[in-house]
Amino acid sequence: MHQQEPFDIEIGNMVYSVFPEEKDTYTIFKDGQEYIQIVKDTETSWLKLNPETGLPMFGMDEEVNLLGAEIQKIVGI
């Protein structure tokens, strides 16, 4: 599989740097610091990964879903 290049997305006045990891998993940087890791769950739902275990944390997170929607627009997944 071809490794995708990192890219930036802007939501409101915040710029996030997105680093693709394994399939449908992305590390998000905010203000130059590692912020969160997210993974695609369904077509419209994304999950934040627990920073200590790497396991999905279930529950609605509007920011995570907004980031995921923008990632989908860019990478076409």
C-alpha cells in the first residue's frame, strides 16, 4: 500500500496537521503538538484512540467527526 503524505486541514480558525498511519488511522497535530489519533469507524463516524492503549474510545466527539469528514474529502475514503 502506498503511504500517503501528511497534509493540513483547517476547521474554523484552527489548522490541524494530519499524518496518515495504517488503514483509516490518522495522527492529528494541533499547535505543533501531537493532539489525538483517530480511526474511521463508519462512513460518517470516527473514533478517538486511547493514547495509552491505542484502542478506540466509543462516544460522540464532534471535533473528531469534523476532522474525519475533512480527511475523507481530501483522501477520498
